Amino acid sequence: MPVLLILLLTVAGWSFTAQASAFGDLGHRTVGAIVDAQLTSETRAAVGTLLRSGETLATVATWPDEVKRAKKNVGPLAHDAGAQRFNEAFPDNREWHYVDLPLDTDAYREGAVGSRHNDIVRTIQRCILVIESTTVADHEMTRVQALRWLVHLLGDLHQPLHLGSGYYRFDAQRQAHLITDPQEAARKAGDHGGTLLFSAAEEQLHALWDDRLVNEVAKGRSYLEVAQGLVAEGHQPAWDGSGSYHEWVEQWAVESIRLGKSAYERLIFGAGQFDGDQNGLRKITITLPPGYEQDEAKLVKQQLAKAGYRLAAILNALQFPAAASH
């Protein structure tokens, strides 16, 4: 989720794929910097074989977003041959960053409303399999690419609007009524993680979470300074996963959905705007309640810390091949 780009774009410029930019450079690098401080010596050595000279988990954390931007000839990888090859090999990688699960989803299940074969949960699991594999298939990403995606997507996983999405019914006046029940949400119009929700000031809810709330946490500090502060506050045992580390991602996904529901419940929904019928939902106007940004910034701060500690836990648990190649 990320995991927070400046996405204050016009309504006409938005589509559901805009959801694929969570936690932006500041948030993702903060998560990576937290991880850098938590690895065991064995894991640090194994990860080091997959990083180039001078790279850290913090600096590679933004690579998936940079690859996505490169597809539009934007950003530092706009003319990078490696990024071009990756986009050609995996043209659907924009969709790896999120899943649109209804807000009362109680477990991640294959085939559930909003889930996809290439959603964020399935892609994180795929990255783990690639990193742990003793061989890399010709049609699969490399281990170093899988590591970069794993670092990035654990950040995205903790941005609640990258897991949960509002679904709606509309009355005769086109007033939006939030649906959270998965069965009722089936075949209803969704807002794709808040990318179709806009305040009166034309600020998108998803952009608020991706960018402004993280900046509120940072208060002008660098990602290294933010990470150091979060590490100093320490790890909470309640953040740990239970059972096999292969199951942690699904547990944390459901937790993010619950947090996403709390982020939606306080909103005041207005009317929907459509291109054609109600299946062509273009925008829903919302009003934020007093204190919303301050309260949710506290949650974002906790989510950044969780993402860092949890990613470190996964990396420390991974079974890296003894002679892993890139």
C-alpha cells in the first residue's frame, strides 16, 4: 500500500489503475530502512547477494513504482532497457499493487469478490516462491526482481486502501450508500480503494492516504530519520504473524481490510457521478469528519512501523538457496 505519491490529479485523469501507487517514495523507503536495521547476519548476507553495490532495501523499495512510471516514459527509469524488458514481460504489473476486497471480508480466499490471480496477496506469495526457489523459470521474474517487489508490496499491503474497497448502491437521487458485505458487494460498483472518492476540494481519498498522511507523519524529516524514530519506539508482539510465514500475508491483508473499514465508516458520502449507467461510476463526493486527518495519520505511522518489522520477519524466515543467483 504502496505502502505515498502526490496524486492530486483531475477526476478525468483517474482510473482504477491509479490505485497502484501506495505509500510513495517516502513511505516505501521508510519501510525499507526499518528492515535494514532488523535483519539477522545470515539474512543480511543472503540479501546482499541480490543487491547491487551501494543498494539497500530502502533504495530498491521504490523500484516497482519506477518501473510502472517508465511505461509512460516518466521517472528515472524512463529509458532504462531493464525496466522496458520487465514491462514487456509482465504487462499486468500495475495490478500487482492492490486488491479490491469488500470491507467486511473476513479471510482472503481465491475467487472472492475483488480478488484476482495477480492481486497483491498472490503476488507477494509469488515473490516468496521465486526467492526461495533453487531455479528460476524462463517466464518468471528473477530473484533480485522478486526481492524488490517483496519489499515494495509489503509496504503496499499496510496501506489499508490497497486492500479494501468501498462498494455501493445508489438511490433514485444517486446518493451513494456504502456496502461492506462481500455477498452484497458482488456485481456492485466499487471505488477501487478510494480512487473514486473526492472531497469538495477535489482531493482524492486514496491520494490523501498515499501522500499527505505520510507527510504528516514525517513532518519534514527524511525517510532515514522517520525510520530511526519508528525503530526507537520498538516492535509490538501483537504485530507478529502466527503459523507458517507463508500464511502471514493473508493474515495481514485481512487486518488491513479491517483498518480500511474504519477509515470508511467515518466518511459522509454524497452523490455519485457516472459515465452512462451505474456501472460507469466516475466519482463519489465525500466529506471528511473533523479530526479525520490527524486520527488517520496516527494509524499510518503505526502501519509504516508494522510493514518494516513484518517484512524483516519474513526475510529472516525465508529459506534462501545456498548459492542464489540473480
